[in-house]
Amino acid sequence: MEAKAHLKMARVSPRKARLVVDLIRGKGVQEALNSLAFSPKKSAEIVSDLVKSAVANAEQKGVSDVDRLFVKVITVDQGPALKRFIPRAMGRASKIRKPTCHITVVLDEK
């Protein structure tokens, strides 16, 4: 039985989030959480919380054994960018893009 969790508008670049997501794709839940706990990346904490949420969703659905869950599918899609401006010399302004991403986790039983 599959369990899903979505996170929309995460304030991290999709390219940086994909580096972390690639570490846990296809692994068991406990092994994935251990890998994320020791990763120094900002997105590791975000993905860890999302995996825990997917496990809680699986428990709510009535999965027989939570220890048998593994990360079946995990994707990172680009979200809208927040656009800001910063003042520069001689009355000019520079654009700052703050990218966001959407992360989806699907867990399944082995």
C-alpha cells in the first residue's frame, strides 16, 4: 500500500534539493532517515521531515509493518521563484531570484 507526502513552495533551489533526494531514492525508510541525519545540506532536514510525514500517512492508512517501507518514488519539481530587487550604485537596481521547489515522496512496502 502506497503512502504519499507533498511539500509545496520549499525555499530551496530544486538543483540543490535533487542532490539530497538522489541519496535516498530506493532505500528503506530507516536507512534514508539515517543518511539525511548526517547530511550537512539545508534540504536534508526538509526532506527528512517529509519522509517522516509520509511514514505517518502510511500508519494512518493502516500499513501492517512500517519497518518494511521503502522510498519508491521521490521527485523534485521547480516551483515559482520569488522576485526581489536590491538597490545598486547610481540609482540602479539588481534583480534577485529566490527559487522554490515542490517535493513529492511515495513510500511502498517491500
